[in-house]
Amino acid sequence: MSEPVKLTSFSHGGGCGCKISPAVLERILAELPKDALPYPGLLVGLENGDDAAVYDIGGGQAIVATTDFFMPIVDDGYDFGRIAATNAISDVYAMGARPILALAILAMPIEKLPDQIIRDIVRGGLTVCQAAGIPLAGGHSIDSVEPIYGLVALGLGKTEHIKRNDKAQAGDVLVLGKPIGVGILSAALKKGKLSPEGYRTMVDVTTRLNTPGPDLAALDGVRAMTDVTGFGLLGHAFEMARGGKLTVRLKASRIPVIPEAGQLAQAGIVTGASGRNLTSYGTKVSGLDLLPQWQSNLLTDPQTSGGLLVSCSLNAVNEVLAIFREHGFADAAIVGDLTAGPAMVAVAG
């Protein structure tokens, strides 16, 4: 009897841990023109590394467009497809819009993977699109050395409700919708050290669509939103700080962590992307030297299909948490705030 195919054995990285590091990406994009031509309808573009592009189509409506894809984070094809699709659609929710359509991006080593596994990947993506209430209407496929799957996702939202990642204000409170630690669970899976319960938790967290996004965006007190993915909580918090020209203050003890991820981090499990993330933005972070190394590793851990990070007024916090709870996000928690000061992240225990 042949050994089961392990998808993760075909790739050098997995999930959002595959992302090019923030420093390298900034270097690549540094000399590209961001506003060479006037596009008055483009509400959100390259300017601050936001989650999706947004284009005003008139009548108070805007199209949200994004694409996201990566190599396997798990060995099961169906789960991989679900995780990748959820991750891609999350960018639409993070802008405060509702998804309307998806296209598949499929690159597979055709001679090495059985048709059934590839079919399972596509079926997983289709299942998530159905859960989001949108069609998987087409896409593109190629023969590739490593397996890659993801989506182009399109959404529609009210222009007045579109939420960027650079509009936070001093005095705002930060709320995180999902616990962190997915990257560490993925690393443990590759090492054969993840429990069956840990695997189920990882899949549950990464396949939970960030449906609170549009409801949160409709609140007057919500100023900025993003989703936490490959750059880790610190990286995406820094993007918010840089965009708003503010200091983000995070309270490490308040940040929700997947229990087994915390245990594995203390046992020394860490991803390579965590170190690359810290190298990229570490000079813009203070306080990490006062934390245990495992806790620091969690804050830079690359998340796949992570939670929404919401900057809101103090008066809106209870409503924000209530919306998260209504959508089934029981782990949502206040993790910090923003204050006047240099664009950086200050971490306390």
C-alpha cells in the first residue's frame, strides 16, 4: 500500500509564512511609481500596503479587489483549499465590504500529485466560497514545481464604510478578533509535534471567515481595520501605526493565543518567517527585550487567515466586541491602544 501524499513535503514554505518579508518587499517596491497617472476613482491603492484595492464606481458604491495564494500549510488537500480560500476572502471583509465573486488561482505539480488531491483542494475552496455566499466563477491553472492555491476575491461596499489601515486616531482602542499562533502550529505539524486537537484548532481558526468586517465598518466609532496575516501581529500593528503616524501600544498579556501554540512556543517551536519579520521591523518595536523569547516569537509569528485588527474609539469598544461575539468570535479581545508619538509599536508584558 502506497504512503499517503504529504502536500507540505512539496513546498519550501506554507501559508502566509511564504510571504516575502516586509523589508524585502519594501525594497522591491521602493522605486515603483505609486501615483504616476491620475485615477480619481482609486480610493485605496499601493500607498500603505492595505489589504485590498478599492475603486469608486459611483452611487456611493465601491469595488474591492484582492488576490491571495500560497503553498500548503497542511497535508490534507480539502483543508488546504479551505484555508487558502478563507484567507483570500478575508481581505474583502477587512476593508469593510462583502464578497461578491471569486476566481481560483491553481498551480500544481501535475505529474507528482494525484488528480484526487488537486480536486480536493479546489473543492475546499469552493466550499468556502459557498459559505461566503459567492460563486467561484472561474480562474487560471498552470503546471508548477510547487503546489499553490488561492483566490482573486472581489467585493462590494459603501464608500462611506470602507475601512483603511491608516486612519486610526490617538486615543483609539485596538481589538483583535482571533487568537494568534497559527504559524507555530504549522511548524509543529511539519515536525510531527502537533496533536490531533491542535490540528483541529488550527483548521477551525484558519477557516473561520471574518464576517464581522462589514458590520464593524458600519459603526461610526470604527476608524481603521486590517487583518493579521504573514507579517505577524507586530507587523500589521506597525502598518497601522505608520499609516496613522501614531504609536501602537500592545499589552502582551491581553493578546489571545491558541493554547497549544503557546505551549509549543515555550518548548522552542518557531517559524523561520518569525525571524525575518523581526529583522524587517524590529527597529520600530520597543519592549520585546523585556519579554520571554517564546512570547516575542508569538508576536512576530506569521498568521494565515488571521483575525481582524480593529482600531476604534473608546465609546465603540463594547459594540465592537458585541459584533464579534454575535459572529461567533469568542476570543476577540482588547489588546492595546494608540497614542500620539512616533510611528512604532511599544510592547508591554
